[in-house]
Amino acid sequence: MKLLTKLLVLLLLPVALHAQDTAVVKKQANIVAKAIIAGNYSTVISYMHPKIVQMAGGKDKILQMMTNGMQQMKAQGVTFQSATIGSPGKFYKAGTEIHCLVPENITMKVGTSTLHSQSNLLAVSRDKGKTWSFTDLNKNTIAAIPKLFPNFNKALVIPEPKQQGF
């Protein structure tokens, strides 16, 4: 009986660890989604991959760019209404990092119209799943993946973002 119990624990432990990792990714992605809606760009930046922050010129520069960009969008009648995070996908080893896709649905108001966007965040952990950074996978960032993540695992297939509305 003791042997059976030990075997069950050994078999179920990886499943429990995977579920726990998925919950951590989703929790942290939700923090980012809520920060975007609230206009808390410092929080969004704190969850960006360090390489992206560095390429943008540092935290202060990217904060200024985000703030200005969002103010311009708002002046043009574009406002974020909601951002929801789906269940993270399969984990992939990519060099010393772990990568996975996290589905994201964003609803924006554009004048009197509503735009729905379905895309993914690339979640990246450099500390074995304790903390995650996120990259919004739009057409520009998808094209830059090889430059941003030289060890990207090509088995992780990134679907094109979809937009509906107007």
C-alpha cells in the first residue's frame, strides 16, 4: 500500500506543479491586463521583458512613450474598455528560459464603435516559473521574435492576432 501511495504521489506531482505554474502565469498576466485598463503604465513596464525595455531606451523612455501614445489614442476617441486573460498554453524550454502563450482579449471603444482584439502574450520566465515577463504579440513583435529571443523554441507556434468590430 505504501508503494502504491508513493507511486501516485510521483505520478501526480508533475501535474500539480504544472497547474501551479499556470496559475502563477495567469495571475501575473491579469495584473498587467488590469494595469493597462487603469492606465498604470509603470506596472505594465515592470512586467515587460527586460530586453524590450532596454531596446526602447530604458524604463523612463518607454514610460514616456506609452503615456504619450495612450494620450494620443484617447484624444482620438480610443479608450480601453476591458482586457481578459485566458488560460496559459503549454510550457516550452527556450535556452535558460521558459516560454508559453497566454491568450488575451481586449475590447476598445473607438468613437461610437467597439473593437475586439484577440491576441496572445508571450510569457517568459527566467527563474523557473517564479516570475514572468510579458510581450504583447502583435505583428511587429511577432516579426521581431528571433531578434528578441534568440533561443525561441520553434515548436511554440504563434497564431496571428485577430480583430473584430468597427
